[in-house]
Amino acid sequence: MNTLIKIGTTLNLTSSSGVLTQPQAVIVKSFIGGGGQGEVYKVLAYGKEYALKWYFKRNQKKALKDNLKALIKLGSPSENFLWPKQLVEHGGQFGYLMELRQENYKKSQKLMEREFSLSYSLVCNVALNLADSFRKLHVKGLSYQDISWGNIFIDPEDGKILICDNDNIAPHGSNTIGISGTYGFMAPEVVLNEQKPDQYSDLFSLAILLFQILFLEHPFNGRRWANIACWDDYAKKKLYGSEPIFIFDPVNKENRPMIGVQDNAKIFWNMYPRHIHECFINVFTKGLKNRENGRLLEEDWIEAFRVLRESIMICPACGREVIFKEKEGLKCWGKNCEAELPPPPRLKIKLGKRERIIVLNPNTKLYTYQLTSHEPDFIKGDIPLGEMVQSPENPNKWGIRNLSKEPWSCTRKDETKETPPGKAFVLNSGIKINFKTATGELII
Amino acid sequence: MGFDEIGGAVSKRSLKIYWLVDTSHSMAGEKIATVNRAIKACIAPLRDAAEDNHEAKMFVRTMKFSVGAAWHTEETEINDFEWYDLSVNGYTETGAALRLMAKELSMEKMGERALPPVIILMSDGEATDDYEGGLKELLAERWGQKAVRIAIAIGEDANITELSKFCSNPTENPPLVADRASELIAFIKWASVEVSKSVSHSVIGTSNSNVQLPPHPEKQVMIGAEDDEDDIF
């Protein structure tokens, strides 16, 4: 096979810069894949395997090299990025080293093929990880510029993600590499070539990615898509650029999903609560034109998916996850179950003016963001301060263990008791908890 | 427990790739052997490309033309495709090939929803029949106009003017002229694999065509390889 580098070649480096100890030689072990800009190889450098991206001749440009150097110096915004680690040069050409992608991460578009499925909690994990990663990238003043299926990998077991192809990342407002993105993910102004990709277009692309992860259909591929015979660039420019219409636009209903062609959209749309719908409606109506105010920030997505996660209950009959909604006759969605569900026990937490309803399942945890502050950082905010526990003597007796460093005080029938760190209070009806920074009340 | 029991996979559009190969006498020997080898070498990367694309279902088909034109393989989904070597005989009836191609691109045969088909015409000479008539029939079909039409000239005797007329966008993407076996392989792979990727998953550019094609394969010296030893056609 014709590749840029012959397998087995040892690259004696003429120059190398980055965070790794200076490698003298890189041995090219195997070919991993090719893309629009270059090829990726598995290589050996000082006893450890890495991925090496090597560019086509037409992309061996100073601007790209300078950008890579800057990215390496800046360092990865989070562990979810396969960030460039070392710039390597050989024979007047260059490439860069990064960590290899582990096998447990699957290509994200396999979701659309239904090769793997996520549950509500895994959808939340994926969405929270994505939003958190891009938030951390954006607060460094950078923009990704090409969010799309090909660059995102998902671990279907735990919802962790990996973001690849990070060499196009550039400061917000800079487009030195000249990438525009991938049709179907680009914001309308980028499709129409009115704007180069930046943080605002990233926010649009992120919403498109999230929409497809949740609803397994494209937000603009409705009836109009189905009626187009030839899906060429003209058609794409129209549907994604000059005349995008959201398939669930509450006002303009002309582009609803077509029955028999886009069935997923409606099926999965109905699986999610109103607050999630509203996020997408906002981006895909107001946000089409209003870049600054119509596109949700990652913090907004993090809050939306935290709320979703708090409303997951487990069907006692079959074990499926169901979204709890107040004031509704609840039923399990499982095809062979459809059990009527009694309202689950919930904890109402008040933190300042903010009130949250947290469904209590055997594995529920109380997180830092729920009890102390509106921590936008998903990782820091997700440090647990409490967890559901079962009494060792009586399995029917449940409580919440204090994992924080401060004692909580619990009041029931005018009697107040302290729950020191490491101990649990029992979930008896009428109990009210003072978490010091927040207050809680059990709803049964 | 995930959502695997509800909904289905997303709807796909067909992406059809056609190889139209000149099998006249002058193609005998290394040229036809190289074409056979190149198409075979496209199968694995095309399968990879199809696997990475949830929006398209990829089909391939080969036509041979010499004395008249005939389909050499059935329209086959890429995962089931097997190659049978082409052999040579007779003239270069490119006009007949284009007429046969036109029939394949009718609205009925292309179905309700598809991606622009990719038609790769390969020839080392010039038509011995009514080329203009055939081209006219092809372009009379709506899908013929929408198709990504790429021409590969094999060797210096190919009629470039004639092949240019076939190309969708001869200014931006004129016929690729292959003087060496290695070039021919690279061009066939580019036209099949890279072009099909961009048809279904294009990245925006400034082209006015209905499909923005990727940059042409460039002459690149493989790092760590011996000198290029292949013959000139």
C-alpha cells in the first residue's frame, strides 16, 4: 500500500519539541488510518507506543507547524483530548506525536448505525463530558472548528469520551489552517461562508452533535431532506445554510420528520422532558441567526443534563431507566414492561434560590454542585458529598451517608439529630436535612 | 439497559460508484493489469469508508467497453463485491459505454434518494464510435448531470479533449493523466475512495460544483522507501 511513510522505517529526528523527553528516533510500526490532511501511524518512541500524525506535502506548511507548537505549549484543556504532545521533524517534513486511542472508545457515529446504545445515564455522561471538554477548551480562548462524528469517540460502557484531530484547534477568531468543518455540523454562517469557524460556531456544532446523540436523527433532516432526490452540496447548502428549518420548530412545522424515513426523531424526542426540548429549540430557532444569544453555552448544557440525570428513576418491574415527571401518570417505556410506576422517593434540595428535585435510586449520589455551589466544572462539581446506602441489618431501610467533611443535621418530628461525616441518616418520611450550605426535604 | 429496543438505524442514501474501463486492444498487457490491480486495491479502503459513514450505502459496478459496451459486474454492495479481472478485445466504443451508463441513471433506477453517483471513465485512446451522441444521452439524464464524472487518461495516446468533455468540472478537475502504473493506481484510488468520501461527507470549500472534490493525489516520495522503479506506459 502507498503510504506517506514506509512501515518499519526509523525516523531519525532532525528536530523535536514538546512535553515528552527528547526522542531521538521514532520507529513506524503500522498504519492506523488516513484523512483529509495526512495519515496516522502507530509508532514506537523510547519504548512506548504513540500515534504519529504525518501531513501530506500540501499541508506541510509553516502556519500549521506554528499552530501545533503553540498547542503543545498550551497543553491539553482536559484529559478527554488526544492532544498533540510532541512536534517531530524528519527530512524537512513534520508531524506530531499523541497518545493512542484505546480500544474501548468506539466511533461515535456507530450510535446512528445502532451498533451500540446508551441509557439515559450514559447519554447524560456523554453529554456532560462533551460539554465539559469544550467548555475547558473555550475558556482557554480556543475554538475547535470541526466538531463532527469523525472526531469524537465514546466508551459505551461508561459514557467517557475522546476528542481527536486536535491540530486544527486555533484561537477564537483565527483560522490560519483554513478548515471550515463538515457539512451537517457547521453553523449556517459558516456554510454560507459569511464567517470562519469560531467558538460560536463550535457551540452550534456541539448542539447538533448532542441532538443526534439523544434523538438519533439530524435536527434539520425532516420532510425537506426526504423530498430531495440528489443530496449534493447545493442541497446541503440550502438545508444547512440558507434555509435551515428545525424539524421540531414550534412555529414553522413544514419540516417535521417524515414517517417511515425519519422515525427515530419522534420516538426519541418523546423520550425526553420539556426542559431538554427547550434547549434544542432555542439553538435551532433563535440560535440559527443570533450567534451571541441564541446558542447555549456549555454551562447551560451541563446544567440541563445534570437536571436530566437527577430525574432518572429505575423501573421496579424491569430495571429500565425512566425519566420522572411531576404530575403525570408514569409508565415504563419498555416494550414488554409498560408497568405503571408509583412516584419514586425524591429529595428536594434548596441551594440559595435554586431548587432541585433529585430522584433517589439505590445508586444515587449527592454531588458538590447540588449542595455547595453552582460549580460549572463538571468534574469538580461531580465530587460526591453523599450517597444512598442500605442498612446492613434491614435491607428495606435506606439512608444517605455523609461523605462530606462537615456534619449534617436532620430534623424529624421536632427532633434534631446530627449526622457526622461517614454516618448515614435514615430516609424516614418527613425528614428535613440541613446540609449547612443547602437544605433538603424528603418527598415520598 | 440502553435504548437498543426502540427506533432503528438512520435512513441511508445510496452512493453508487461506476468504473467504466476501456478494454480495447491497446489496453493489453501492463495497462489492463494495472487497472485490474487498482480496482482490487480500492475494495478494502472503500469498505472502510462505507463503514465510517452511517449516511450512505455504497454500491459499485464495472463496465467494459471495446466492441460495444457491457456490464462486467452487477451492481453490488461494497461489502459483497468481488473482483474478476478484465481482459481486452477490439475497438474503443466509448459512445456505447456512455449510452449504457445513461440507461443506468434513469430516475427509476436511481431511486427516491441518493447521493450524486461517481462515474470514473478510463481510456487510453479515443472513441471509435459516436462519442458525442453517447455523451448527449448521458447528460440528458438528470442524474447524469448530477453525477461526479471523472476521467482518467491512461498514457499519452488518450484523447484529452474528448475525455475533458466527459468531466463534470473540466476547469477544476480536468482528466488525470497517468503515465506510470503507480500513477494510474493512485488516480483510480483517489477517484474511487477519496471522491466517494467527499460526495457523502464533504467539507466545505469554495468550488461552484455540486460536489467539492478533494485535492488531487500528489506525487509524494514515500519516506523510507526505495526508488520508484515502475515502468512508463
